[in-house]
Amino acid sequence: TAAAPESEPASILDGVYTARQAERGNDVFQDTCGLCHGPREFTGSVFQLTWSGQPLSALFTHLRRTMPLDNPGRLSAAQYADVVAYMLSLNDYPLGERELAPDAEALSRIRFERMPDSAH
């Protein structure tokens, strides 16, 4: 018999991160990313359209491979996951009960989607 499907969220609209994780991500962003980037770069329709339809692991892996520019991959996997949670919070994606896993395999099962009726 086939295994029962996991009860993991299939979409970022299902609430895939916690407020505490987003707060940690904000701290990492301010300390590391904020030297070159502003939060507004990661909000709105352009950001959402860029990643829409892709697994959340695409954003996570992109950040790990390319940022920070002077030393890509310098942060821990957990710190990159926290930054992704912060980016989701910037776009008002719903909070959940569990934190994003700092693992590309787990994040590959969560689909990035645009916010419905996004005013951004």
C-alpha cells in the first residue's frame, strides 16, 4: 500500500514559517544583506512573479549560492531559511505553526505563489 501523503504545506500560502523565524531573518538581513540591499527589493509583484510557480528551494538555493556577494554560502543553512521567512513576511504571506526547514529537499515540496489579489 502507498504511504499516506505528508501533511506538509504544498504552498507558501499555507503558512510555512513562524513570526520568530521571520524576526531572526530580519536580524540576519539587517546585519548581512542590508549592507547592499533594502527590504523593498524583495516585496511586491516583481519579486512574487520572479519566484512564482517555482519550489521555495529555488529561492533558498539562489541565496546560498550567490549571497552575500563577497562570500556566497557564508551563512548557515538555518540563517538562509530565516532570511527566506523574512522575505515571505515582507510580502504578508501567512504565518504557520512550523518554521521553514533549512533544507533544500524539504523546501522543494513547497511551491512559491503570488499573493491572491496582491495590491503590491
